[in-house]
Amino acid sequence: MFFGQKLKELRSKHTIMDLKQFKEAMGTSHSIAKLSDIENGQIDRPDCMRYLAQVYRALGLPDDHPDFKELVRLSYEPFVRQEGMFFGKKLKELRLEKNVGLRKMAKKLDILASKYSQIENGYKEPLDALWLHGVIEKLEIGFQSDEAKELTRLWNEPFVMQKMSECKVIIHATKRHGDSEWTTPSTPTECVELTEYLNEYVIAHNEKADEYNDGIQRKNSN
């Protein structure tokens, strides 16, 4: 648990305010985007007691409340930037909150499940604005909600292809060329071959990601 995560939890637990309303209740000049980044652990909270006082006022909790005491304690811990949020990651988070399966969501959006999975994992760029409109509609989160606004903000950010950080291989079955049915691997060699193939795929993807992202950086610097 980090400061922003705790703050977001308390805002949901003790108030019915969205981030815009919470900002107004705080009486702060910080933008909604900055407050969102604080809650998501992308930036550190402002280094001043005034900010905590504003949070305290907006939450409406007594200063000896255990939840507020925990928030104050977390405010003194060293800031560690959380893993970056990107469009696909946020999309997956919202889909799971709605308890919608990946294949079901892909079907709702009339897209192949494999392509939808690649978008969620940051391996492929999300589609156009009309598609984004469909995503928000199918998730039933409301176009004016904080979730929809955050998803739209992330959709607008330059696409950065994510890397495959690891390759966990659990082999339940394999299929030789020409076989009509799936069978369990008959020898350890088949498992090794498949593992090596998948590892090579990960390496190739990461090289492609580096090449793509380098191209984006060069384009943005020109």
C-alpha cells in the first residue's frame, strides 16, 4: 500500500465524490490530472502539510481516525513510482472490475480475442475514437465518469509498446504437424523445444518493441 492508493481507497470509502468533486472539496489549485497521478502512484504528493490539511478537510474524518492516521504514516514513506499505467492495463482493470471475460469483451467489440488481448497487454496500439466510444459503452462506466476520462486520457497518450518481461510456460498439450488431436508431450524434448520457441518469440517481440519505441522517440524529438 502506498500513499496515493490509500488516498483513493479513503475517497471511495468515506465519500461519494469523484475526483473533480474531491478537488473542489479540497480547495486545491492542483489539476485533476495531477491528483489522479498522485492516487495512481505516478508522482509524489506535494511536499507540504497544506496538502494533507486539504485532504483531511475533504475526507471529513476526525484527525484521530485510524484511516487518516495510516494515510499520514504513508505520507512519510519514501516515494516509489508505481509501474506505469497504460491504456490496455487500465482497460483490463475496468473489465475485471465489471467481471467480464476477455473473450466476451472481445465479442462485444467485434474484435478477435487474440488482438484484444494484445491491446490489453500493450503489445498492439488501441483502435480509433469510435472503438474507444464502444469500449466505454460496453463497460457501462458512463462517459462522464472518472474511469472513462482516465481511459480517454491514456488513449490519447503516445503508444509505447510494452515488453514481455517473462515467459512462464506451462505445457498442458502439444500438437505435432499433421496430428488431428492434441496430446500431452510424450518426451521432455518436446517441452524443451516449445519453451525455446516461446523464449525466442519473447526476444523477437522485445527487439520489435525497442525498435518501435526508439522510432517514436526520434519522431517526437524532431
